[in-house]
Amino acid sequence: MIIQLESIKNKKLKRVIEHIVYLVIILILIPSFFYFELCIVLPAVVEQWTFQYAVHLFCATFLLYNIISNMIYGMFASSSIKGRVLTSSNRDRWTICSVCECMRPPRAWHCNICDICVLKRDHHCAFFACCVGYYNHRYFILFTMYIFIAMVYAFYFNVKFLAQFITWNHGLTLMKFIFPLASFIVDYGNESLYVFLVVINVIVGIFTGFLFFYHMNNLLKGRVVPETKHYTKDFVYDKGWKLNLVEVFGAKWYLTWISPFVDSPLPGNGIDWDVENKHK
């Protein structure tokens, strides 16, 4: 009984921490980085109020809009079985969840943090503070894609901006890149601050780039993370890259990159799965 209570407390604590991280990212980190790039970096490398400046301003705003909106949509588009009536004419591949004490459809797995089964569960996302599953997979892919693009885009301007401040001083500048946080604390100044932000820019870019390409590769092969361990060439849910895209992004998959507000109905319900191979 004590162990169960501790487990419940740990789950609640993790959920609280995740929601705090979510709010910090939405309300502080993303707006702060956006301010730094547009109000400090961009005016220093591009002449203000020119056509080129307006284009970059538009692109940055478009990226920010898609990052934040896909993140919000991803959190609130729940894929859990809670409140859903799970009915199907074929229950051959259904399994029993001993925790939820219910029958669950194929590709649904239980999340120990959310403490519920999730339809077509891919993984638990700390950024969304919930699981990525059937109804919010689209938003996670686009969220990581746009952050990666934003980091690559920002890195180009950050390097040009940093070149205006960096001076070679017998290798000490290199140490600032290797130990940016220590340098920022010990030798506080604009140069150390800018180096620190550029290093964060690179780290976030590498991390989100890995997430995007890894999960996009799985998507194109019609699989989710738990299924990668059992993946074969004749994977039963792989319908070919185009239908796999439709399965995640919906009927208007070619327009969903514009905005999460683009209505693109999914072809199924996350419960019934056609196991025939339909490569085209």
C-alpha cells in the first residue's frame, strides 16, 4: 500500500514538473529567444526596414507561430482512451491492460506517467506534458520540424552576429565555446552571453533535428516507437510512404505544414487497423 502511494505521488510530481516545464517553454524560453534574434541579432546583420529585413521578420514570425501553436495543439489533442467508447467489429488483436482493467485496441499502450492507455502511442513527450499518439502525432512532428528549422535559420545569423564581437585571445575564446556556462558566470559580459546563447542554439538544433528525423523515419515506415523493436520488412501497418503520411497528417497532409488550424481529418479512428500491405 505504501509503495502504491509513493508511486502515485511520483507520477503526480512528474506531471506537475512537466507542466511547469511546458509553461516555462511557452511563456519564457521561446519568447526570449525570439526577442534576442529579432531585436538584437537581426538589426545588427541586416539593415532595418528594408525588403530583406521584412522577409526575415515574416519568416521568423511564421516559425514562432507554428512552434507555439503546434505545441499547444499537441498538448490538448489527447489520444488517451479516457472518455472514449472503444467499439470494433474485429477484436482479434485486442489486448487487456492490467492497470486500466480494460480491453484496448491494437497499437495502444499504457503510459506509466499519464496512467492511461493511449491510442497508437508513440512515446511520452515532456515538451507536451502528455503522450504523443494517434490524434496529436501530427503536431509533434511539425513542432520538432519547425524548431529544427528555426535553430538552423538562427544559427546562420548568430554566427554573423558573433563575428562582430569575438576576438582571438590565445585560445580563451575557444574555451568559452567548450564551457559556455562557466564562462558566462566567471567572465560575464556581452561576448560570453552571446557565445552561451549560440551554444544553446546548436544544442537545441542537434537535439530537435535528431528527434525530427528519427520520428519522421518511423512515420514514413508506418510504425511508432514501441514497434521499432519488432519491425520487419513486411510490417503489417506499413501502407507505403504516402498513405503513412495521410495516417498521421490527414487527408490534407500537404497543407498541414502551414498551420495547425488547417482542418485535415484523419482516415481512421485509432481503434480499427487494416493489416493489409498497400504499397503504392
